Amino acid sequence: MLNYQGLFFLLLLVMASVLIIAHSYRYNRKVTPFSLIIIGVLAVVSVTSYAFLGHEPKNTVKRPEAPQPLPEDMLMSASELNQKRIEEIQGKLREDTQNGELWYALGNAYMYSSEFENAGTAFLYAQRLAPEPQSNIYSAMATASYYQEKQHFTAQSKAWLDRALELDENNVSALMLLASDYFLSARYQKAIDTWQRVLDTERTDLDRVEVINAINRAKNFL
């Protein structure tokens, strides 16, 4: 289909042809070969001009595309992402309720959202389904119970913590929980000694700056 530019050139060609033919009849009483040649030249010029001007050059800069919407995950807050994570794990557990690793992951997700009772329940399932006793699970159970009880140990949570350290004396999560409780109960030297044990583990994933700052805070109270 012709665009507006094509129609414009076609209209000019028709008007010019009519004028040339009328002029030829007026003076010669017929359409002369010369008139036909002029009309042909005009037709060629019109077609060439349309081909050059009526189409967008290949190198023409295209209009910028409309910005694409950001992925949903990038628009969600950390708490919303964690809630989505909880729902995903719950969905997987409906298909496989005997998966201890999923129960452990669910417990950690609940801990992030401060749902300590739910976290403790999930960790209990993880402990029951574990093929053998695992220090990390006992430490997680102790931590969930500790915070559920407003940062106090019960006999059960203390027993879980002791079991975690019995299985792995360098369990960082268990040591950090113990050091925190020492600090809150004003047993600053014990807190310092326990945090130092954490540093001595030389764990690569440990935030050493945070631990050192905690030690310095405790020293200020001695």
C-alpha cells in the first residue's frame, strides 16, 4: 500500500501529465511523441523520488523501546521474598513430607521472619528425619527456643545446645548463641572467651569484624 508520500508523488504525476496532454492538444491537436517522453521522464523521476524519500533508510535511528517491567522479585522487600520462600518450601513439603533438608530450610526461613515457634517445630521434624544426629540442627533448635523464650534458656534448649557442642565443639552458631547469652547476663569474660573460640575456628564465612566488635564491647564492661 502507498503511504502519504507515495500518494503525493502519484498526484503530482497525474496533474503534470494532464497539463502536458492539454498543452499538446491545444497547439498540435494531438499528443506528440515529445509530450509522451516528458510524461515518461516525470514518471521515472516520481518513482525514483518515492523510492528514496518514501522509505525509511536502513541507518535511521529507531525509536527507543519502551522500558521492560522489572522482575517481580526485584520489586519485593526482603520480608516479602522470605515469605515467598516459605510458601515455596511448604509447597515442596506437601509433595515430600519426609524430606529433612526441606524442614531445616523451612525452619531457617521462619527464623528470619522471627516466627520462632514455627521454626522450632520445623527443626524438630528435621531432627527426627536426619539419618544421624547433626550439630547444626540441635543448635538451630536451641536458638529457636531461646528466642521464643525472650532470650532465656530452658532446660530443654540448654540440653540441645550442649548436644550441639558435644557433636561439634566448634559449631559457630552454638558458640555465638552461648556468647550472646553470657553477654546479656553480664558474664563478660565468658562472653569474650567464647567469641574468641569463634575466631579461632577460622571459618571463612565468619564476619570476623562483627565478632571483634562484640569482644571490644564486652571488654568495655569489665
